[in-house]
Amino acid sequence: MAENQESFDRYLEKLALVCQAIDELHDGKKIMVFELNRENFVKIRTELKNVGDDKDQFKIDISGNEFIYLLNE
């Protein structure tokens, strides 16, 4: 379980680095969209709090940058 949390923490750190790079390129609101297969979508969704199992999309907001995840089916 701790290994999964560490892996997800690293994932969030990478998203934060993406935010930093995008913020240096452009001002204003940024939205990134990911269409994932079921395995990857469920893997990320299960690590998040307050995301229902019946949803086919969710978003993560990091410093005003939105990462939208869609189930590709």
C-alpha cells in the first residue's frame, strides 16, 4: 500500500513539474486532457479521494491548472 502511495506521489510531482513548465510558457488558465484506457484510468482514479466509481471522467487541479482524465471507451 505504501508503495502505491509513493508511486502516486511521484506521479503528482511530475504533474507539478508539467504545471511549472506550462506556466513559464503561457499566462492564464491551462487545461490538459488525457484519454486513458480502463486500466490506467482506474489506477489513477483509485488513488484519488472523492471520485466515485461510476464516473467516466474526473479532474485534478494543481495551482489553477486542470488535468482532465477521460475514460477512452
